[in-house]
Amino acid sequence: MTPHDTIVAVATPAGRGGVGIIRVSGELSAHIATDILGQLPAPRKAVYTAFKSEQSTLDSGIAIYFPAPHSFTGENVIEFQGHGGPVVLDMVLKRCLALGARLARPGEFSERAFLNDKLDLAQAEAISDLIDSSSEQAARSALRSLQGHFSAAIDELLNKLIELRVYVEAALDFPDEEIDFLAGDAVTKRLDSIKQQLQEIFSKAKQGSLLREGMQLVIVGQPNAGKSSLLNALSGNDSAIVTDVAGTTRDVLRETIHLDGMPLHIIDTAGLRESDDPIEKIGIERAWKEIEKADLILLLIDDNDKNTAANHKILQQFPSSLPVLQVHNKIDLNQQTAGKRDGKIYISAKQQRGIEQLKSELKHYMGYQSEIEDSFIARRRHIQALEETQQAVDNAEYQLKECNAGELMAEELRLAQDSLGQITGRYTPDDLLGEIFSNFCIGK
């Protein structure tokens, strides 16, 4: 396989449908189009015609030819839009293969568009995110990223970083000018502007990441606190077995719900306690592994249980960096009122009381904003790159203000530039590109 191969794929989902699309991209596209259609269509003009092989007519439909560089991939592209039966599509596909094309890898059309500078890496990823959107908000945010809003914000910040780095390194290269650039406030002002803009981008990207990937919520607590009942109440399904017997849940149960368009991945775990049961011990070990990967811990407490020491012991074992939401359950047994008090949520999972207040609190932890029209979709790798950029910028500020070390400041600015450039693909390793595009649909 080489970048110069002509590739072909069925661009519509597998199965039967009214319309099926076969996409071809590469140097042989014009040759393949001429052979199958009998002539090369005029550029970007839809033509209704027959699709033929050497012996017979395979199908009839619409063909559109996009000559390079004015196509999605930047190469010659021909699209055959015929009937959506799998047998019919397969016949046309086989004819394209016989004429010199090869089957495209997942995401190879988008990869070629990126390599040919038709879009940057963030825009390419937004194509996949738009297809996989699970809500209207996620789709709108993905579309904004596809249109280049995210990339434009990154490029503007990247240019500011480059300009500051050039200024610092130029001053270091001309020490005889008798100008102490570190003593003035010009560099500090530029650095403050970069930090403010970086924080704004991070805030929008964090919201976009929640829209795309959601939050991992792990429900933990002592046995018989009502964890399985809460999972069922939040999901609206009888996903977990609910009994009065403590320790019913032995394994990890998972459900995904959407809170105003944001995916919430709920994980129900075995009750945390000392146990001699080998099966229950395995369940408890798995619970702690899930806790380590969580974005938020929901500690469920039986409001009628007076053994507060056990819950306090569980609290102390959580990683200090993990946020914990304490929820008191079974308030129907002691006539408590549902709602939020003293930073804790009081509910009855059995009677569905307080569940809406709990969902509102979960949205708060997820960083929900009712107005997110200016957000853009983001992935975990984007968030990580922004965090690395923030760390490097903070280090640069430290070297400037505390150490008066221009050389070290310049190096930190270089690291910040490299981290930020990974988002749009300016400084992206090839192995990362392969991983990103391999998760795309075939034909995209």
C-alpha cells in the first residue's frame, strides 16, 4: 500500500437501502470512470447513466467526477451513486478493483484529505465525531470543529506562542544590545495574554470533550446501600438485580445515559467491605480498579445506617484528586425530605424521589452549560495536549519571574508550541495519525 494507490470503498452503511454510494480516489479515478460510464463526466456535474462492465450493465444511477485538487481528498475522485442493495454495490466495487483500485482502509479518504492539506487533524477527527454524535448539541459542536472554529482558535494561540518564542530567542542571540528584555513588562503582558486565551480554549474544549466522551461515574458504598436500585433509577432500566440480600452485586455493571446531551457512563460496583467470600473479593477488587479510572465517585450511604465510621473509612481510601459526591439513600424509611443539604443529596431510589435533583447535581459536576453554541467537539488527546501546553506555559512564567532564565523560558515555550501543534497536526507523530484514522468508518 502506498499513498499513490487508487482506493475504493462503499461509503454508505452496510445493508439494504434506496441509495448506495461507491467512492474512488486516486490517479486511476478518471480511467475507472471512463471505463464504467463510457465517458468521463464534466467536473462536478451530476450525470444519470448506466454503470457497465465488459459484458453487461451492472446498475444505473448518478455519477459525479471531482478532478484534483478540487475534491474532498485533493485527488481525482469519482462517486457512483446507485441502488443500495449489497449485491449491486459489490458488483460495481469488484469492477473498480478489476480496473486497478484497491480497497480503502478505515479513514483513508479523510487521511488523504489531511495529508493533502484539505483539512487539518482536528477537522478530520470532527468528521468522525459528527457521524458518531449522540445528541444535537454534540452534532452542532462537531460541525463547528469541522468548519474550522477549533483549529482557528488553536492556530491563533499557536502564532502568539511562536511570536513570543521568536522574540525571546532573538533577544538571547543579541546580548550586546544592552536591552534586558526580561526586566520589562512586554514579555509578561504577552505571556498573560497567552494564558488567558489558553484558559478560554480549554474551557470550551472541556465542554466539547464531555459532549463527545461523557463522564465516568462510579457508584460505590457498603453492601445493601441501594447501589443497584440507584443504577436502575438513573438508567430507567432494570439492569441490576435488586434484593434485600447484602452483596448481591458481584461484578461491575455499566449503563450509559444522556443528561442534556452529555453521555454519563454509570458503573455499579460490588459493596465495599471486608469479605472472606472469594467471588465477592474479586468483585471488590474490580470495584477499586474502576474507582482509579473514574471522573467522579458517587458514595451511596444508607441514611438509616448509624455506622458512620465504615463510610468514613471508605472516604479516606479514595484518591485525593477524585471528586466525591455523597448521596444518602432510603429516606423513605425515616421520612426525610429529598433534596440537597450541606453539600449532600438525599434520595429514595426505590420511590424515585430526589433523582431529578441528583441528575442536576451530576450535570453540575460535568460542567454543564445551557448555552454552548460557541463550543467545539474535543477529544481526550486534545485535552491532554492543552494541559501539557498549560504546564509548559506555567513553567515558562516561572523561569521568567522567579529565575530570570531566558534560555529555559525559551525551551518551555518550544515545548508548549509542540504540544499545542499536536492538536491540528503540525507536530503529530506518524503512529498517532495511524491510530486516529484507523477508528474512522470505511469510505470516510
